[in-house]
Amino acid sequence: MIELKHITKWVNSGGNRIFLLRDINLTVNEGEFISIMGPSGSGKSTLLNVIGMLDEFNEGEYNFIGQPVHELKEKHRSQLYKSHIGFVFQAYHLIDELTVYENIETPLLYQNIKSSERQAIVADILDRFNIVGKKDLFPTQLSGGQQQLVGVARALVAKPKLILADEPTGNLNSKQGEEIMELFKKLNTEDGVTIIQATHSERNAAYGSKIINLLDGRIEK
Amino acid sequence: MIKNVLLIALRNFKKDKWYSLLNVLGLTIGITFSLFLIFYVTDELNYDRYHDKADRIYRIVSYIQERDKNTNWTATQLPLASTLKKDFPEVEESGRFLNRERTLFKNGEKSFYETKVYYADSTIFNIFSYKFVEGNPTHALNEPNSIVISKTLAEKYFGKNTPAVGKSLKTVYDLFKVTAVIEDVPSNSHLRFDMLISLSTILRGDQNNPNSWGGFNNFTYVLLKPGVNADAFNKKLLPMYDKYMKAIFEQYKVKVRYEAQPITSIHLHSDLEGEPEELGSMSYIWIFSAVAFFMMLIACINYMNLTTARSARRAKEIGIRKVTGSSKKQLVLQFLGESLVTAFVAVLISAFLVLLLLPYFNSISGKSFTLHTLMQPFNTLLLLSIGLFTGLVGGSYPAFYLSGFKPVSILKGALSSASGNVNLRRILVVLQFTISMIMLICTWVVYSQLSYLQKIDLGFNKEQVMTVTVNTGEDERHKIYAMNNEFRTMPGIKNVGTGSAYPGSGNTNLNLFTVQTNNGFVDKGIETYQVDENFMGSLGIKIVKGRNFSTLADTLHSIVVNEAMVKHFGWDEPLGKRVKFPGDTSGNYVEVVGVMKDFNQKSLYNPIAPLLLFYSPNNNIIQLKMNPGNVKSTIAQVETVWKKYFPQLPFEYKFLDEDFNSQYVADQKRGKIFAAFSILTIFITCLGLLGLTAFTTQQKQKEISIRRVLGASTMEMVILITKNYLWLALIASFIAFPVAYYFMHNWLKVFPYNDGLSLIPFIVSAFVIVVTATITATYHSAKAALTKPAVVLKTE
């Protein structure tokens, strides 16, 4: 599903070239649940952003479901991630001005799905996540765990093949974190959603089927 | 999608109620008052365009060339209209209007003076499109003593909803039959009337010879056939002088040339003498258009500034939307959508405000807009385009700039520190300051000039002088004599003088005289009228040489002239100089017996010209110089005496100071509009500034807090922030000063009497802007500086 070949990314800072990613080679098959581990600054987020096509890289090849991402134009790329990838963030990143329901609905708006259909999809997911009662609340009225739940629901609503989660439990307490990880596990095993998460925590990493260790932008063997 | 956009717009509105209101308020005020100006300007531009054939209607005007002077006149001779139609195939129709003096009309008990009365040919209805309520255009003005009256007049004399056709109105000597009623002549006409009398009424007898090419007394209008070129037509008119007028005028060395003037250009472009109505001015059209434009611009700038300043807060939302799959296009649409919604809210409120404020605007502008005149497709379209324009301009920057950001960098927080384009905002603020300053300076200069005109020494005393006019059309001299003697016995009255005109009255004559000079006799057109021996006393006009008129013996022998005349002819010894009537070979002459100190016969727009006064007792305009004190009871006494002598005439009086000052009404009116609008502009600018400082200080809250922790005082922080705005105001004054100087320097040139440009308006205006800006900026920065640093830093 994902094939990264010799991916390298750098930034220039005051005459020095700082490498964020160095020669990353990674293959992810459909249905995998991968945890990327590493200390702060090791390049976990950058790697996720590259995979999520939110960030560019300087060298290497990236194939996503058979499409050469490095050769695609911005428009096609956004089309590609819009329909296949869902994002979950450490800081949830919900739109404060929208209700839970509307937040979850947002990705569907950008995929030209009919209003009635949208309603059905959002209702379904609200039901699955057991947050029907909260659908008219605004993010600020929810706890962190609940907000992240909404974040995951939003990531899933457009039925992506891949979920990218950047420290999804970083802002949560351990119990809330566990719930989210259980949810990921379930999504992976029952629905076959491919998941790549970046995390600090060994315990969370253990939920995955494969662990990749990053250090200074390199995959540790 | 659209629902989502609206929803977000609405929720954002609610979230920042205060700023949203500020935003909408600024925009609303801007739009509302720009609309008023636009209405004003379009009304001025649309003068006389309501006639169906407006683009083919021309007024024929006369360019009269005398030996030492040219007169460009609106008036023509009586035979011109019919001759044009007969001689030129280009002329489809022609017609005449001839002004009638103020006349008293009666229907039974109801009697009123009518001033807007013209004699007219029935053919004018084939030229102009006046709407008939009753009667028939083709026959209305055929018979002598037929009148066509306006609807207002019909209601005034005959009551509402009663047919007026067939009824009659009386004057002292005549009976007029109403043959038709028309809708009131629209106020945007260069020629307005309440009543038309058939021209045949006065073309009987020998008073008005319809075949005489010697007298210029009527307006001639022609309807040219479609496709006729006016310039070519003008050329064809040139030989008319040789054919019809040479015989009369050549002996006086007078030449006459006609020109066809498009009626649609009269109001704003005509510079002829004898216009029937007050003209507009193209320069005011430009000024008002500029003000409207700038006002709208300032409101838009505010809007843009506030939106961009606020956009930093929207950054997160933009980032998330991009990550969740929104394309740039969709974001652009969203921001423009929000902006358009806000703009249209403002437009709707403005439309409502316009209707609410219409009466006030009418009263200061002297226009008579109604809901009906404003509800036109053009104006609706205008409103829509204003909404579209402000919405698009206001929303374009955030829409295009913000949506271009990469989601990753936004979500990492890069944008909130960049906070949009600070330099762009600075430029916009400087622009606003500049415009406000220019308007402030101009308003100031205009006002000080107008008040200077009020204070200037006119050479006569206009205070406490009341004028009454006896206007019966008959010789009333004996009655006036007796009445004046009674006036003189009143304790409230100091002096009673009479004249055929008075300063500011306008009804002087310009006559050709043959004047004695050091180089023999020369011909010259000189302003002249008749006064009695008390005229100068009642008006406080001083005699600087020789004597005032004294006795009947002065009639036809003596004249009094002004200093300007002495100067014009270079007289070393004015007394005894002779003046003759041209062409008079009898050897009769009049002699200068006195020289009066120069006084302003016309308004202060005109320099003082030579003036020549004849003696005549008991003239029909009476000046009553009153003693200060109980003016009211004096007026009542005067009225009682008036009624005794002229029971048939209503008692009407004027005060000379008001009458004279009425010459500046047009400028005062425009000055008032201008002042109102510059205050509004400054207000809108301040509104914007208030919002802007609120946001910039909010963004700097962290910096402020850290500095406070490091030991900066509140005062130091306030200075740090307001300093920026002071700089901007300073830059603005550097731009504003030369611009304002240029405009005002040119404006003042129109006035022969002006007190020049002083530095004060410039300095004070800059000061006002700086102070207002500082106060506005201080308010928020002080608030920010006073917030406890711990609170801010904890939430960061």
C-alpha cells in the first residue's frame, strides 16, 4: 500500500543543512498497524506528514496504492489523501466554532456527498462511537478524551484506507489513552483499517503489529 | 456546503460580537453615507434627462460681443424660435419661455404670490415631456389667457382631488383660464415652473413686438431632428446675424452669435448669464464622488484590516479544513462567502438607514429625494454591486492569502505569529489617516472662508435693514410717498430709503453709456439703478467726495458713482465728469455730483464693478433701517400701514443681511455636507483603528506580559504600542498636507475676497488625527498592559 524508497528531507538553516529524514525505506501493507517510536526530534511527525502528503520531501520515491506521489501535482495529491487518509492529532484540532456533529461532517462536505447520505454516515459513526448524546455540543464543552474520540470519528467518517495518528494519546490521561488505543486496535482488526501511529509510549506502541524505531531521521535496524 | 459557510460566519460573528459589530457598523456607515453622496451625484448628473427626447433638445443661447465686453446670455429674441423652424430643416420643433415677474394670483379668498411663472408657446409640449394630469397638450396654450398649472398649484388654489381645468385664476388686471394641469416639474430641471401662460397673451399690442430682433428676453428651445450634428448646426446659425440683426446692431458695434446648448449639459456646464435656476458645479460632482469613493474605501479598508487581523485566529480552522480535504478553492469560497454575508448585512442595514435619514439629508442638501425616486432598478443594482464590491475586496486578502498556507505550518502555529501582512495593514492605516486629514483640512478651510465672507466689510451696513417691495405693475409713487412718511413717524424706524434695486438684489441694469475720460468719450456697459436721497443713509453707504442726491433737481441731471468707476476711467477729478447715452445727439448729459465708497453690489464671488446711480424718488423697493430693540412690534406696525395703502397685496418682507447671505447658500449647503462627511470619515477611521489596535495588542499580549515580567512599566508599554500609530499619523500628514494645499489653493481662487491659506488648519488637523489615533490606541494597549502577566503566560 505504501512504499517509501530512499526518502530524504532536509531544511537549510544558516548555511547548514539539517536532515529531518535520511534515506527512509519503508513498506506498509494493507491491514497493518504500525507504531513509529523515537525520542523528540527523531522525525516521527515529519515522517507521518510525508506519508500523509501534508509535507514534501527532497529526495526519494513514494508510492501510495500504486500512485507515484512524488510525481503528482498538488491537486491530485490532495485528491488522493482526501479520499484515502484520515488524520488524528495530538491536539485533536477540532474546529471550535462547529459542533461535534458538524466537525465530523466536515470531511464529507469536501467530498461532494449528498446531504441525506452525509446525515446517515455521521449518524452511523456517532452511534458506533457512542457519542450521539454529545452531537450538539461544541469541542470546548468536552473532555480531552471525548475530543479525541471526535477526532478519531472525524478521521474515520470518510472511510479512509489509512489512519495517520500523531501522538494520539499525548494529551490524554492513561485511562482515556487506553480507550483510544483499544479503539484503534478494534478498527484495525475488525474493519481492516491500516493504521500508522507515532508515539512515545512503549505501551501504546505494543498495540501495533510492527514497531519502527526512528533516531535522528533514520530507521534503526 | 453553503449552509456550513453561513453557519461558521454566524458563529464567528457571535463569538466576537464586539468586533463583528464594529466591522459591520463601520461598513454600514460607510455604505449609507456613500449612498447619499452617490444619490446626490447621480441626481446632479441626471438633470433634464427625464425628457423622452432629452438628447435632441437644445437651448439656443446668445454670445453678444460689445465693444469692450462680451456677454454670454441665456436669453434670445422673440422671433428666433419661429425663424429657426422656418429656415432650418434640421429643426423639428421650436418653442419659447418668457419669464413673468412675481405676480399675485387669486381664486376667491385664496391668493398667493407666484414666482415661477413663464409665458410659453404651446409647441414646447412637443419638445419637453411634461406629464399631463388633466387637459390636452395640443390645445393647452393656444388661446390668450390660457394657463397650464402644476398639480401642487392646482391643489393650492382649488383643493385636492377637484378638477381644475375650466376654472380660472385672477390677477389684479387679468383673468386666466386653466386649460391643463401637469405633474410638478421635476426638481432636477434647469428650468422649473409652477405655471405657464400662453405666450399669445402678451404678444398683443405693441409692448412685445414678436418681430423685433432688438430685445433679448426669452429662452428659445429647439428639438433637432434625429442624427443632426449640433456643431454643424451651430455653424449654420452664424449667417443669421447678417440676415436679421445687422441692421439694428451694427451701428453700436454689437455682434451676436447663437449656439445650440444641449439641455442635459446646462445644469453642470453652463457658464452663461441669466440662468433661471441655481446651477450645479462639476467640481462639486468630482469632490462628492471622491468623498463617496474614499468613504467606501476607508470602510473597506477597515473591514479588510479587521478581517486579516482576526484571520490569525482562524488559522487553526483553515489548517484543519485543509487536512480534512478542503481545496484552496473551497477555502477561498468560504472566506469570500463570509465576507459577502457580512457585507450584505451591512448593505441591508444601510438601505434601511438611508430611508430613515432621508429627510435629514434632504434638508441639508436641498434635494427632494423620496422613497419613490430612490426605488429604481439602478439603485437596487447599485446596492447589490456595493455589497459585492465590499464583500469581495474585504474578503479577498484573507481568502487568498490565508488559504495559501500549508496546513502543517498552520497547525504548528507558524501563522499566528506571522499574523497576516503587517506592512499591508500599516499602508492601509496611513491611507486612512491621509484621507481623514485631507478632509479635515478642507472642511476647515471651506468653513473659515465662508465665515470670513460673513465678516468682511461690504461697504454698507446690512444689519437691521428690512426691505419691502411694492409690485403692482402700476405707478404707485404717490402712495409710496405717503406710506414712507408714515413709516418715518414710527419710533422703531430710523431711516427710510427707496431704490429700484439694493445690494444683493440682482435686478440692476447693465446699460451702455458714453463716458467722459481724459482721452475723450468712450462707450462702456455699466451697472446702474435708481435710488432716492435716503437710500445711502438707510444702508450706511458713505459719500467720499462731493454730495449725495438732494432734490428733485437731481433727476436726469446728477449721478453718483462708486470708487471703482472713478478708478476704471482714471478720473483725477470725478466731480463734474459727464456721461451721455450712446446715440443721443441732443447734447444732453448727466454729471457726476458725488462718489460713494465702494460697496459690494453683488456677492463676494464678484469683485466690485463700476456702478452708476440715478436719482428717482419713491422707488418700489423700500429699505427700512430699524432701531435695535423691539423688531417684532415694528414689523407689526409696518404691516398695519402697508395694509392701509396696499390692501390687495400680501405683506412680505426680507431682511437685508439674510437676503445678502443667501447668495452663499449653495456653498454653505455644500460646506455642510462636506463637514458632515469628513466627521463621518474620521469616525469610521477611528472605529477601524479601535478594532485594529484591539487585535494587535491581543497578538502582542505575550510580548507585553514578558516585558512586564522583566520590569517594564504600564506607561512604557502604552508608549511602545501607540508609538507605531504616531509614526503612521506623521507619515500621513506628509502626504496629506501638499494634497490638501493643492485643492484648497485652487478652491480659494474662485473668491476675489479670501483670507488665504493659513497653517493653522493643517497643524490642528494633523494634531486632531494624531490625538484621536493615540487615544484609540491607548485604550487597548493600556488594557493589555494592565492585565496580569501570569494570566497571559499561563494560557499561552
